Amino acid sequence: MSRLIERPATIKSLRILGVRVDDVTMDQTIALIAAMIAGGGPHQIATINPEFVMAAQQHLGFHATLEAATLAVPDGTGLLYAARWQGHALREKVTGIDLTERLAAESAQRGWRIFLLGAAPGVAEKAAAALSERFPGVVIAGTWAGSPASAAQPAIAAQIRAARPDIVLVAYGAPAQDLWIRRHGAALQIPLGIGVGGTFDDLAGIRPRAPRIIRRLGLEWGYRLLRHPSRWRRIMTAVPIFGWAAWREARKHKDEW
């Protein structure tokens, strides 16, 4: 019998522009995932970044989905700054790609079955091959490009039911991936669904990650802008527009105090 796992009361959360962000480390996240898989689900983890926060201001269904997630991990340097402006501190980023790589390592040890859903045709397969090479023993239960469109659901459902995954990583991009998990996770008996955005592209080498030093400095957005200038609108939303809104919110709260 499936048992839903709730977020422990010891985990603190804060709200950034009305969106919940849980203050968890990677190790805490993995411990909770182990409990979710043992419980059988359905559970959902949202990888919150500044784009999510801004999109949730307008998309009420997306906001509700993030609110309902079992865990909302901080994926983005901007969230760390926003939390600091509020007088709090998020201890660690838990990004989609870092979490995926950690899950692959844990899968090799624990036998967790991971299904990769989404991205362009062939990309999930390349991502799976990259994970298998880096983490020998990882259990890739299946891959499927699929689509969040309703017409694609029968084929996706058949693939997932046959694969019997413990974890489904969904790379449709937000908000489609998160809405899909909330809508279909229970019916497909998915113990855990996680939206991972462009992670498959990163793993497959289609969109190379920024060098480690750039990531440590929180300047990955600049690296992506230089490599892909067409992303400027997204980066404007995620960096200056989000930053200004989050700073104003923090200032308003301080003035009220």
C-alpha cells in the first residue's frame, strides 16, 4: 500500500514572491527521496528557480502545483540572494542536473529505477548513455521523448507502466513538466516525479555546462547568454527582473518590521 511522505517539520521554508522554497541540502533531499520511494508515492519534487517564481506570479495553476509539491528545492543562485535579502539563508543549491547526477549515483548503489521523459527525440537516450558511462550500475528503466500534449499520453503511459520506475525525471520545461507530474503521477503510480528542465540537454552535451568556477561564482547565466544570445528574454526575467522584484519585496518586509 502506498504511503505519502510529508515534508518533515524540521525543514524550514521561506517564501520568495509568494512561492515556497524549502531550505534543504542535497543530502537531506536524497534522504527524503529514499523515504518517498519506500512509501510508494505519488510524490513530486519541484526544482524552484527564479524563472519558476516569476512564472508563478501569472500562472495560478503552476503556483498551486509548486505549493502542492512534497519538496520545493532551491535551484538557482538568485534564490540564495533573495533569501539573504530577507534576512534568511538557504544553505545550498540543489539544482536539477546536480540532483540527477546524484540520483544516478544512488541508483547504482540502491537499485532505484530511473525513467527519463522529455527533451527532443534522441536526447533522453544520449543522456541515459552519459549517466551509464559516468555511474556504472545505474538502473535506467526507460527513456521516451514524448510530449505534454494530451494525445501523447497513451503511449507515455504504456512506456512508464512497463518500465515500473521509482523515479521519473521529466524534461518538458516549466511549467509543462511540473503540471504533467501533478496531473499524471498518481494514475501512473509513479512514486516520485521530478521536473528537471534542460538537464538532459546538459548531460547529452547539447548544451554544455559552464565551467565549475563560473558556477561557483553564480555567473552561469552570463555564460549561457554568451553562448546562446537568443535566451536574453529568459535571462532578463531570471536575473534583473526577478532580482529587482525580490529586493523590493525584502525591503518592504523590513520596512514593515
